[in-house]
Amino acid sequence: MKKAEQPFQFKTASYLTRITNQVATNLKRLREGLETCSDTSIFNHTFQTLSRHHFLTQGFSNDFAQWVLAACNRPELAEHLASLDIRDYLSLAALRADFRRLVSEYCEQNPQQAEQSAFEPFYFYEAIGVEVPLQMEAWTLRELRDGLQNLSHAAFHFHFIASRLRLQLRTNDFSFWLASCLDLATLARRVNRIDIYTNTLESALHTIIGLVDRELDP
Amino acid sequence: MSVTVPTPLLVRLDDYTPLLGEPEVAELRTLASRLQLRTVQMVNSTAMGGGVAEILNRLVPILQELGLAIRWEVITGGNDFFEITKAFHNALHGGPYTMPPESFDTFLAYNEQNRLRIRMEAEFIIIHDPQPVAFIRSRRDHSGHWIWRCHIDLSHPNPTVWGFLEPWVNRYDGAIFSSAAFARHLRVPQYLFYPSIDPLSEKNRDLEPELVRGTLERFGIDPERTILTQISRFDRLKDPLGVVRAFQIVKRYFDCQLVLAGGGAGDDPEGEAVLSEVREASANDPDVHILDLPPSSATEINALQRGSTIIIQKSLREGFGLTVTEGLWKSKPVVASAVGGIPLQVIHKHTGLLAHSVEGTAYQIRFLLSNPVIAERLGRQGRAYVREHFLITSSAKRYLALFLHLLDRH
């Protein structure tokens, strides 16, 4: 079995939620908030919320879409916002720009609805991450599998979802290591194809373990 | 005299493993590994009774087992002090403040008495609620990390009382609120920490089906028929009359029983009046079970929730709404009002159903009774949501993350 030159270092991240003073009470205010909120706020309401709501595998994508649907009753805009897939983005700036564009276009085309009060305000939060290395590393595919079996939701989210922003690549830590350190490009692609919107964190993790098992024992 | 509360050590961290899974418990230990023997002091005003003491009774042993050198201090005071802090509490919820101006001096004098008795020398100091807020005076030369943990809804505070407290709060390094809607615009960073329940407590632990059935039968409730339940004090803000009206609408379509169970009628004249009104509204319907329970009824409440088909919380105003958390944890479909902290827990159509009126409540109940598969899915997802966000272990994790963040920031 091939041994990597660089080990896979397992880590986890715990997030504090910080309350900002930004609140949206209608779609126009949401647009303003999307222009001025911090990057950690965009991260919180998109990447981080996937971790918080991972067990919802139908109809939940990000906090903005959920609020537009549940508090503003604008299903069309909500669908557009929900369709933004964080896997397509390598920077929060690009993700913010698309959210802002969609809300702006809707507000321009529907000026009356843009100013209608929502049932509940939208509070902009920030996610403050604290990274902690786990006492686990993998030099081989089998060791990676053993490590995967012991990952918490937060650690899995850190490596599989939040990693895109760190790597600045359309991939995740597992796929990146599999391809670059173990020359397992096909397995890396299969892992990267797993749909994080229709899986829970558990089911995505189990799918990866299954793919690794098949590679270990074809 | 102020007291240090001996740490209760009845439940071990490993006891949570069957509920959370080994990786989640291991992660708590990993996060705590950088905090070994770091000192923490929690300060509040009561060791028993009330939600804060209930949380600290579980949180302190968990953090201690994780290796933090944590102490829990309880301040004391005369009746005059607690009359003032009760008046503060009501005023911070928006009520009038009728105490004389010198009450603020009395409040500060009791804080000073306690402060002189308790040495505040820990690295992380968490002051709970307004009662000990002036302990911040003990801080010397920016030493330690001082955080004010507010368990109260401050969305509409009485300006006199908040005007007195705000300058004290702004001297801390940060403040923690249970909901963004409960927070104020402060000069210090504000963090969101949800309240939590203990899944191993008497009110939430798993119960044998025989005990659930036996409890229902003891109260004259038929376990074989549909049971709709609201657990809450007999208080107008919990809208028990609205629940009865919603039940009467549902009953036109479904054979069902209503359980309204709670306390507060015995020692509260208004509670007694509300109870009478509810009895009158139910018009001696044998399917309406009104239970005025004593405070020591945790097991009974647990059994009533577990035996229910649907949990209702039709409050007109609400704090966080931990009775909703309890219902969700028991995998029950919940129909609740979109007020206070309830929408943080009930994500409409995902972890329960929200309603805004009596008719809406009745409609959502009918919908769930007609669609048991959806009801089952909501219950399952509700439990998953509570497991990750509203259990005492989640609270412990948030404190660990906060301490690590404060260390990294300096």
C-alpha cells in the first residue's frame, strides 16, 4: 500500500456565533446587509449553516433562502438563492456578489414586495472559528479510513465543506490529499462528487468510507 | 454569606456517548485539551431552582471533568436585595419599575458585600444575569476575561433599569445572549449561546413505555387515543384558553384528548384565575385534562410529553421556550407560536410547524393528524436539531470555543 510523503492531518473547528448589529426587516434591508456584512457573516449563513442543518436533506440550502421563503413568503427568489451551490465558489466575495445580485434584481423588478415587512427579522451573525488539530494523522489509505470513522460532524465539515475556501480549489481536503499524495485521482473525483445538499454529514461520511473500502478491497 | 457550590458529580461525560456518539464526546475532550487547569468562575444568584441553576448544575461538572479548574459561586442577599432583583427582572421584560431610586444603591451595596467575600481571580469569569453584574468592579488592570451571560429577553427593557445596568455591562469583554432578538446594541462583542436541556435529567431521560402508560392512566388519559399536550404554567402569556379553542376546532375532525399540564396556580393568584377560566372554557369536556402539577413533577411531565401525539406551545410571548426543546428531543411533532425563541428551534416544515393564531394552530394540528408520515419526519428532524444545538453538551462546547477564542484573541 502506498505511503504518502505528507500525512493527512485531521483537524476540527468549533464555531462561536457572534451577534452583529445588522438586521434586515425586508428584502431591501437584506440587500443592504449583503453589501455591508462581513465575510465571516457570509460564511456563517452559507457554509456554516450547512453544518447546522445538515440533517435537513430537502428544501434547505442557506439561511438567506430560508428566510426569504419562511419570513418573506417569496418562493421564487428563495429558489434562486437556494440554487447557489457553495461548491462553485472559491471565495466569499464571489458568493456574496451573487447573493447581492439576485436580491437586487428581485428588488428592482418588485419594488413593492422589496419593502414589505417580513414576519421575522433576519439577524446577521458571524461565525468565529477555532481550529484544533486532532491527535490523528494518516499516511496510507487505510489510516485515512480509520481516521474517517472517528470524525465528529464538525471535523468532517471542516475537511469536506469549509476546506474549499482554504484550498481555493473546487475540491475538499480528502480529495486533494488522495489525488496529490496517493495518486488516487479517480477516488478523489468520486469523493468530491458527493452532494452535500442532499446528504447529511453522516451519510456523506459513510459514502466516503464506502468508496475508500471499495478501493482498499475491490 | 456567598457560597461556593460543591460540584455535583452524578453524571459522567461518557454517559452521553450513547446519545451523541463517540466522536462528538471525543471532540469535547480535544477542544478542552488546550484548556487544562485553566481557571473559570461562574457566578449567579441561586444554587437551586430556576433555569440558570439547572444548567449550571450540569455544565459545571462537565467542564470540570474536561479538565478545567472551574468554581461556581452563588451570591446571597437579604429579602430587600431579591425584591429589587425581581423588580429588575420584570422591568427588563418591559414592565414598569416602581422601586424607589435608592434601590439602586441597595443593589450595589449587596454586590459590594458579596464581591468582598468572593475572590475573583480566575482567567475566565462568567457572570450570570443582572444580580451580580457589578462584580466587574473586581477586575484589576484588564486581568482575566470577563463575560456577562444574560438569560433574559432584553428586547424591550424598562429604560430606567437598563439605563442603570448598561454601563456595567459595557465594562465586560463580551456578553452572551440566548437569541439575537433578546440582545441590545452594546459596545462589547455579543455571542449567541442557546439555552440547553440535559438529556439525562429526570425530565428528559428515556422512560420505560410501562411508566409512560401508567402515568397517563393515573391522570385518567386514554393512551390509545390521540393526545395533544401543552406543558406550561397557567399564565395568560401561554394562552391556555387559545389552546382549548384550537382543540375544540380539531375535535370536530378528529377524536382526540387535550392535556394542559403545568404549575403555578397554587402560589399565584393570577394563575388560579387562569386555571378557573380554562376549566370554564373546557365546559367539563371529559377529554380535556387540566393538571395543576407540583414543582417535583419532572417524571410526570416527561411521561406526558412522551405519551403525546403532538406537543403544542401556543404562547403569546415566550422566552426561549425550553418546553419546546423538550418536546422536540422526545421526537414529537410540535405545533408552536412563532414568538420568542421558538422559531430558533422550530424551523417551519423542517423541525415542526409554526402558527400565528388559534385557527392556524388548529389547522397545523389537523394537518399533522392527517399526515402521520410527515409528523414522524418532523419529530425525527426535531430531535436531530436538538441533539446538535440544544443539549447541555452543546453548551459546554460553546464555552470551550469561547475560552479558546478569547485566548487566541490575546
